[in-house]
Amino acid sequence: MQNIENILEEIYKIEPALKNREGELIKIINSLIDLKPEVKIDENFILSLKSKLQSKYGVSEPPKTWFTFLDLRLVGGLAVAALLIIIAAPFIKTTPSDTGQPSETSIITNRDDGSVVVKNDEGIVTKQSEAGKTIAGFVKFKSADEYKKYLAYSDQGYYGFGGGIGGRIDTMGLNEAMPSPALSQPTGIKQSDATAPSRVSETNVQVAGIDEPDILKTDGKEIYFSPMYQYYYAQPMPMGVSVPETFINPDIIEKNILPPYTYNKPKTNVIKAFPADKLSKDGVIDKTGNLLLSGNILIIFEQQNIYGYDVSDPKNPTQKWNVGINSRNSFVESRLYDGVIYLVTRTNTNRYDPCPIVLFKTGGQEISVRCENIYHPIGSTPVNANYHISTINPATGKLAEGISFVGSYDSTVYMSKNGIYIAYSRQGDFLKLIRDLFSENSDIIPKEIVGKLEKLMTYDISDSSKMSEFQIIYRDYLNSLGSDESLRIENELSNRAGDYFKKHKRELTKTDIIKIAVNSLKVDAMGTVPGNLLNQFSLDEYQTNLRVAVTIGGNGFMGFGNQSEQENDIYVLNTNLSRIGSIEGLGLGERIYSARFIEDKGYLVTFKQIDPFFVLDLSNPARPQVKGELKIPGYSAYLHPINKDKILGVGKEGSRVKVSLFDVSDAANPKEASKFVLEEYWSDILNTHHAFLLDPRHKVFFMPGGNGGYVFSYDSDKLSIKKAVSGISAKRAVFIDDYMYIAGDNKIIVLDENSWERIGQLDL
Amino acid sequence: MDEQEKNIILDCQSGNVERFSELYNIYIGKIYKFIYFKTLHKQTAEDLTSEVFFKVLKNINKFSTKYRFSPWIYKIAQNTVIDYFRTYKKTENIEDIWGLADDTDFVEKIEEKMIFEKVQKYLAGFSSVEREIIIMRLWQDMSYDEISEVTGKNAGNCKVIFSRSISKLRSEVLLAALILLVLHI
């Protein structure tokens, strides 16, 4: 323990008068120190978490035999704790009669595989046509008790080990023609108006026409800029960006003058941006966060509040409405489409006080959801979160409830013009895998053990309890053997298990995808694919199909699976989210770093040491195929189509930021037409595609870096720096007419795109 | 930032994720304690610590080595704990167990309950920032430089907050003693 003298000295420096009270101070400090609760960290926990982390991305620690991992003698109760999180929820016993009975409004579809899909207000259920047995479904809870029971069974604690950052939304569908650069007619300005710009850039989004919240928006006249990212809710980490705070000078403290601790709340700036020579600050809104702009209404997502401001008079923005997000509810994502704000929020499940869940406070009223209005998948899915989709009318702030359903914390949200897709990963059914493994190895595991497992699987108890039971059964069996034989069987089984899990790696982790219809906000379809998604760009709707890029393996299952077993699949799902085509086994030993689907092509970057860039031909959805492959050093974390033949990749090579221009005109032979490695270790594009701006008129794109902002030319298929802008902590750029505005934390710099001279600057 | 940590992170970012375990070794104890003092519950502290490391691993590519690593990971730990308490408590601004009013049902074991009640008498009166600094300084034995990294406030500011908190506690203790005295008289 530190010397109490030091602590006292420190205090006296600040408040010398306390010196006279030394006796009291010592007593107080000692009693505070004495209060310290004893803290011991469990060595088993340290080891077990380490091994789980290592298996997450396949870090290769000498592979432990997996039965060692399950061995009660070694890990004791801890194995159970780990299992709680990994294992899927058991089956809530449902019979066809109590779920999704066809009602008058039911839509019934017969599928090719003989199953029947029934869709109505109560949800969606798939049944075997003959026996009428429910195979899968997504239905409402019948009661609060049923909800509680479901949570108790899906006993995986408060979070999933999926690594839930959650809420990353990728919107790069570009199912609208080619990704012509985000470009629009300036809102609310007549084209013929000589005082209006002829072109304005929009936020770089995934699906043209569906806007995504970002820290900067413009209507061609004003720039709305909220320099501080709301990292906490969208992505719960500071990313090295801290809240700007005004600190008191330490010297002043030393001199014992005690200025108050102050905190400068960041603000949203309203900046007159057009014409460029009139750059000035029009107004300020004392709220900050990601923004959307709908006509004259600026929407600000500030932590637990959403505000609507009328900005028709930019000098006097006035608050028109406010929707409060309840403290138990948190913002996941939002989209603006066709004059409606779609809002996805998430609450953690609470076993003790499950429902009703208060979601919002608006107009003096609380808006909550009852258990009976929450949907859940039938069968085994571990859940630890509830998702809620709501809509807001941007003009009035009127909030309408949409739909709520359970899922896991690690989610991906993607929105097309037809559907909002929520995808979350879960672990496969471990007990079933073990049972199958045991059955396949009847020479070393007797039939009665398999029989016991089968019986165990039917028990109406939680999965964690089943796993404890399983361990007892297995240990009892080993104990019944002589120690030589026991050792032999353990080794034999462990060896065979390696091959077995390799063969079944697509059953280890699954991703469930729920499609919510945009027009009705009702469940439209649900489907499952193996593996994990990377981000929103892993999903893409084109015509009536959904294309999905997943990484299989490598994230570990009970400590198996290492990086060498990773591979990547592409699945094409139809409108019911049933699989109609696939490419399996891409990039063996590597995982997906970026994906982009553009019409009937797909581009995929997988990475371990070198960067294979795959060109996929998806013109026949039932028979997708790899057309070409290119291997180059480094990786691309974001892919942006420049035109039909060129794809730009932004990523890293070694520790430096790299930009690659891929020539895909010959799909069978993709080439790296040009490459540029920057003296930068980081670009915000690696974090969000919103930071990217393409200006096709001038054949340039903008990239923020740590040391400034960069305007790159891709003219003649050659990457070169057109303009480097120093002295700004660049975040975003927009263009209005032929002027590029580079926005940083504390200033905006304007470049003339014809000369690339700086023509203006505004300090914020 | 610390050169060794920087190298490990850069290595992780260029694909050599094996080195993550070195970061893990450096931080596991610190983060566990940080969370334990906020939750006073072994299982919860283990769960949340796991979550923190999974978040860090998942996002290590997004970390810029221009910044220091330790404030980043502590910030993640802090947010994870806040998020956790939001789940269980409807009250606003709950950042650790010490700020809970009378909801001691959260504390399960008798022994822990006693510690909780005792400590809460002293610590619940502080703001979460004050409490955080007291805990880091007195329980976690962290220097002001380290505390400054975690809280994002400069070291001088942390010193002021600490001293003022102790001073505040002193006057409260004195007041309580005075009342007792008056009552007894």
C-alpha cells in the first residue's frame, strides 16, 4: 500500500488548511482503505477466458484436448459458467397447436422441400406438411410467464460471447443501379435558382436512397456538423476520441486557486456553406450526435434523446420535438427512407423484471411493450436482448411502435427498400453434436452412454443444467474404466473429435436472420445461415434474393477450432430466406475483412497474411461462383465501387493505411491497377464508410487520416494525392458545386476543386 | 503510448493476433479489479471482464496507436459496467453498485452485503466521478497519472477532486459526530 504521507501531502497542496486536521484526515483515509473489499481473481477464470479469447480468432495456443476443457476435475464449476454462455437455449416445448395457428389473414406457402410456411399477424411458422410438426418459427409470447420461462432456459447471462458491440449497420446494398456517387438534387432548392448549387454530395451510404445518420449533413446551403461522435451508444468505445473538456491549468491548482471543474458540452454547428465565399457560422444547437436531415427538420440522436429541429431559419434553429429513449433502452441504428425515420433500439433482457419494457418517453407519455407483443424464435436460441423497431415522423416527432423481438446482443442491421434485416449469431446445439460424435464412435463409447445423452436431451431443464448432467455422465463412464483404459479412451476420443468438429464446423455457429417488412413492420421471413457476419455489407438484397457473406469457424466452440480452420461462404437466400445457392470454402484459413455486392457481382476480401480479393459471379442465384481471385499484401476493410470496372479498397498493409484500385473489367483476372500506401496508421474509413467521399466529376475521393485530410485522384487508373490538407483533424468532407468542404474537429477548410487551392476557412 | 503495448497492438492489427494474449496478461487483473469494485459480485465481475476483452479483441483493428491503450480499455470497461447496471436498475446515472439506493437485493451473499452496507455509508454520498477517483487512488493504488489516463481528466484535476472528496467526507463525519453529541447531551 502506498504511503499515507504521500496522500496527505497531495491533499495539503490543494487545501493547506486541512493540515490542522491531520488526525481526522488520517482516520478517514485509513477507514476508507480498510473498507476495500477483498478481491481475489480466480486463476481458473483467467485461464478459461484466455482460452476462449484465443479460440475467438483462432489464436493458436497448443491445442488442448477438448475433453480436458470439459473435465470437471480440472475446471470444476467453471466449465458450467463458460457453458452457460456458449450453449444454445433448450427447446421451449411448443406444439403446433399453440403456435401460429392459421388465421383468416394467414398467407400459406408450400415450399419445395414439402414444408409449409404460415405467415399471419401472430408470426411466421414453418411446418412439415405431413405430420404438421413445427420445424421453425417466429411467434409472439403468449404471456409474461412464457417470456420468463424462455429467458430462464436460454440461460446465457446478460450478454453473449459473440463479442457484442452490436448495432453496426452497413448500408452498401447499392441495389439501385451502380453506386453513382452519393449525389442528389439539393433538397428544397429549385434547380433553376441561380443562387443554388448544381450538385451536392450526400453521406456515403450502403443503399442509395436510404439515408444513414452521421455527424455531418448538408442540404447544399447549410452544413450541419456535430464534431463529437456519440461513440457510446452506437459503438461503446471512444476510439481514441475523448470528450472535449476544458481543463484547468495544473499550475493554477498548484497555486491553490481552485477554478471549478468545467465541461464544454459539444454542440452542433449550423454553417452557411453556399456560396463558398460566404462561409460563416449561422447558428448553434446545444445538442450533439449523429444527424439526419429530412426537409427542414434536422434530427439529432443524442445518447438517450432524439431531437427534431426546424432549421428553415438557419440562424434560429428551433426545437420542434423530442423523443426520450428510456434508460433501459439503447439506440442501435436508424435509417431515413421515404420521409420516415426507422429506429432500431435494444434492451437487455431482464429475468427479474421482464415486462412491460418502457422504451420511450414522448409528449409526456411512456411508450412500453408488453411480453405478449414480443416475438421469439421457436426452438433453441440463446437470447440476451430485445430488439425494437419503431418509426418516427420527422415533421411531427410522432412515434409509432413497430415490432419487438428477442435476439442476441451481437447484431447486424441492414435495410433495403423492402426489408429491415436483423441478423444475430448464436452457438449451435452442442449436446446434439456430442451425441452424434458419440454415436459415430461406438467402438469406444458404449451405446448406453449415447442412450443417456438422448434421454438428457429431452429433459425440460436449462441447457446449462444439461451440460452439467452431461459432464457427470461422461465422468462416471471414464471412472468406471481402469485408469489405463480411461487415459486411452480420452486420447482416442479427443483425437477423433478434432476431425469430427472440422467436418461439422458449419453447425458450430449459426446466424439467424429476421426480415421485417418495411411497409408493415411485420415479420416477413426468417432464415439461418452457418457462421458469422462481419458487418452490414455482409448482407445485400438484390431483386428478390438476399446474398450473405459469412466466415465459418475460427471463433471457437468450446475451445476448438483454430484459425487454420476458418473459411468463408456465400449464401443466396430467396424471399423466404431459404437457401437457394451457395459458394462454400473460400479463403481457407482466412476470414472476411470486407464484402460488397453490386448487382449480379460480389467482391470479397479475406485475409490472414495476404489479401485474396475474390470476384464472384452471382448472375445465376442458384449457382453462384468464384470468377476470379487476386492475392496481394495487406487487406481492404472497405470496398467502394468507382464504376462498373473499378473497385476501390481502403485498408492496411502492415501497420500503414493502404488504398488499392482494383480493375475488375475482366472478372476472371482481377488486377490491382494502382496502390498507394500512406504514411498514416489510421483512417476513419476503417471505422465507418461515412468518412468516405467520392467525387466522380473530378475523379477524386476524400480520405481522413490522423495527420490531416487527403484528396486522392484516380484519374487514368492511377492513384495519386491531389491535395493533402494539414492542420486539421479531418473527419468528413462534402462537395457543393465545385467546392470541397473538409470538416474537422474545430474547423472547416474549403478547397476549390478546379485549382485545389484553399479558398476559405472557418474556425468553429 | 507505451512502446511495448504499441508494438503488440500494431502486430495484432497486421494479423499477428497471437500477441493479444500479452495484452491480456497485462490487463486482466487490472480490469477485473476495476469491475469488481463496481459490482462486488464475483460472477458478474467475471462475466463483464470477459465481455470487455471480447470487445477489445473484436475492435483491436479500430484502435489507433496514436492514442494510449489503457484509457481505451478502461473506458470500455466503464461503459460495459454502466450498460450492465442500466439493465437492472431503472434509476438514471447508476454507474456502479455504490450508487444504488436501497436495492441491496443485488448483493447476494451476507458477507458481501455487510461490506456493501458499510462502504455505501461512505461512498454513496459521492458523485460517481469522485467515487471512481477515491477507489482508484486508495483501493487500486493507482498514481494520478494512471487515474488521469482512465478518467480522461488531467492529473491536477483528479487531485483536486480527490482532496475535495476527502474534505467533504471529513465535514460530514464531523457533522454526524456533532449530532450524536447533541443528542446525548
